[in-house]
Amino acid sequence: MNSKSYSLFLKDFKSELRTRYAINALAMFIIVAISVILFSVGNEKISASLTGGLFWVVIFFTAMSGLSRAFVSEEERGTALTLQLIAAPSTVFSGKLIFNIILVFAMNTVIAILYSAMFEAFVIQNFALFLTSFVFGNIGLAVSSTIIAAIIAKAGAKGTLYPVLSFPILLPLILTSVQLTLFAIDGISFERAKFELAIVVSYDVIMLTASYMLFDFIWKE
């Protein structure tokens, strides 16, 4: 990470602290989503496998509510052209990606803590496997969300396009992360989960490489 990427990250971080748009949107959606699940379940006991699937459903829809701001905010403030003039595309993408990675990890850590506190069935037997899948899943979510945000930034219906584009791109990551979470709940070893782990790691590498290759064309359009 060069100094310009770090400066761009600091700009977004300070701007978010002032406006708290993404933080408020994510916090409200986390509370609402978990509350709806709790009210829907009521006194019924749900299986551990169902809680693992619902965990990533909450993560996905929470991400859809706040991560689209990465480039949309630049278009709304009219600062996108300035960034194009003073920084290379890779620098801009790196700064935005770092901000989204930190935001995603903070958001999903809160979700994991609240989720484990609210659902008794959500008990992780293999914590190392869960942590590994959690880290690589979050990285993939942040990378994909950042490049999708860049694609829809100049579109008129930003709020509609973001989840529409995100779902097919994130579906392989979400499905594999759900499977790894179920393995972690059941206490399955790394050896038996290595195929799913390889899929998540490969997804992250492919998305990161493709994002840096394509962002130059997306950013200058």
C-alpha cells in the first residue's frame, strides 16, 4: 500500500466518522435482521445447520445495505474527477478496498458476536476452521463489493443495481462459506474441508486479480 492509497483510505475513514452513513445503515440492518429472525423463530428450536445458513444470509444482506457507498459517495460529492486526475486507478481501488475490508470485518465481527449470543444452536466446534473461512469470506466479500460499487457508481438506479449484480457474483462465495460454517459447527477437520477452503481462497485470488485488471477501464469510463 503506497502513501496515496493510505491517504485515500484516511479520507474515507474521516468522512465516514463525520457522516456515519454506512455505519448507521449497517448497524440498523444488523439489529433489524437478527430481530426479525428471532421473532420469526419464536420459541421453536432451530437446527445448527439452519443457524449457519442464516448467519451468512444476515451478512450478505447487511453488506448490500452499506457497502455500495465506496464509489457512489465520490459521484455524489463530485470528487470522482479529482481522484482520476491526482491518483492512478490502482491507487484509488486500493484505498477503497482497504476501507471496505476494515468495514466488512468490523460489521461481520459484530454480527458473529450478536448471533452467537442470541442463538444457542450456533456453537462452533472447530473454531480454527470457522475463523479461517470467516477471514477469507470477508476478504472475498470486500473485494467483490468494492468492484461492484465501482461498476454501478455512475448508474442512475444505484440502489437497485447493487444487489442485482452482487447476488450472482457473491453466490459461490456465500454458498461455500455456509458449507464451511456448517463444517465448523459439526467439528469437521481441516483435512475434510480443504476442497471448500480451496474454493474460497481461489475465489479471493481471482476476484482480486480481475478487479485490479478491470478497474482501470471501469474508472475511466
